[in-house]
Amino acid sequence: MRYILTGDHWSAEEAYRMGEVQQVAPDAKEALEAGVRIANRIADCGPLGIKTSLASAHLAIAHGEEEALSKLDAQFGALFHTQDFLEGRNAEAEGRKPVYQGT
């Protein structure tokens, strides 16, 4: 509330402490490299899981945590029956990178 009510500015370290950012880099170059690494890790994940995760997060923002939590079982159940879920498990068992199709 301090920052909302006073308009005070805060440092990257303070933003990290408050949970407003997940990582702090020493300079712009390293920040960009970290962002690209994270983006690549996300891109390697199953697109249906990413889409569902984003929908859940947006639901929590728009309608509250309780509403979002009430939908998790159905969301997971829907993902559990997709070809991408099976591909992920098969790839893990075979020691290879999964090839997701979004189905």
C-alpha cells in the first residue's frame, strides 16, 4: 500500500522482494538473455498446457482464486485425455524431447 498511496518508486531488488518480479538481472543484456531463456522453456512445453495455464491465471485475476481453483480438476482432466499428454509421457519414457501437436 505504501507505493500505491505515496507514489514512491522502488528498486528492482525491492520489486523482487515484494514478488512483483521473479528475477533481477544486473544489466539489460543479461535481462534480455534471461527473458529469451524463459521464453524458450515455455515454448518447449505443450501448447494446450500453456493455454490452459493462462486461462486459469486470467480466471483467477478476473473472478478470484476460489473460482479458478474450482476449475482445476476439470482443466487437468481435459488435458489428461489429449494426444499431447500422451506424447509428453511417451517422450519422457523414451528419453526424448516431445513433439506436441496441440491436440
